[in-house]
Amino acid sequence: MLPSARLVLRDDSNADLSFRVTVRFKDLASGDEGRKDYFYPYGLRPLAGEGGWAQNNSASFKQAAEQAMGRLALVIVEDLAGRYRETIKPANQRSVRWKPLAGEAVVTGVLLKDEPDYLVVMRTMREPPAAATGVIGVMPKSNIRLQP
């Protein structure tokens, strides 16, 4: 597993924080190697100053990392245990569309799990990914606008 955090400056003072864990594995049946990325977009706030990621010895950044990595760990374990296997079958798929609060691009995915404060989705790609490759998003409902 390869965890990472990413801060992207969106303007002169605000930074968008997201987390990703890449899981690489080998399919025991086929011997093929695969990879899956688990993504958690945390949100936008000032990099420094009042309410910023760096304020109070980076307390907000540390709290965000703890929450995101905890949720990502839960989703990874559920996925590896096969919890989402039935929901990705074409006959069982529920599509969901959303826009990030900080953008206008509409994203489409397959809903894997709906929790009170976040969704677990598998991004829909133009080309179907190999069976052992994919992107799973843990999307805080406070950071997205659901679309019809």
C-alpha cells in the first residue's frame, strides 16, 4: 500500500487537500498484477493563517489525515472482503452524479455505499478498466453537490 496526501494551491492563499492510497496486489488465480486507487477529497481552506492547514502546528491537516485515512482503511478492507462485489454487477449498479463544490465538472460513478456523511463510489471511465484496476472514491457529502 502506498498512502499519499496532496495539497494543490487553487489561488494565492487556498489549498485543496486530498488523500490517496494505492493498493497493488497479485491475483492468485490468474497471476496478473493489479492496482486500485482509493481517493478521498478532503476540502479547500487557506494554506496558512486563520483557519489554515498550517495553523496550530498543522492541527487541521493532522485531523483531516486521521479522518481520511480511517475512512479509506475501512473502505479498502470492505472492498478486499468483497462487500462491493454485488453492487458493481451491471444488473445491480446504481449510478450517481456529482459536482465538487470547487468545480463545475460533473462526475459519474457507481454507488457502492451511501453513509450519512459520505458516499463510496467507483468512478465510471470511458473505457472499462481491467478487472484488477480501478478508482474508488470516498466522497464527503459536504464537499459535493449531487446532480439529477
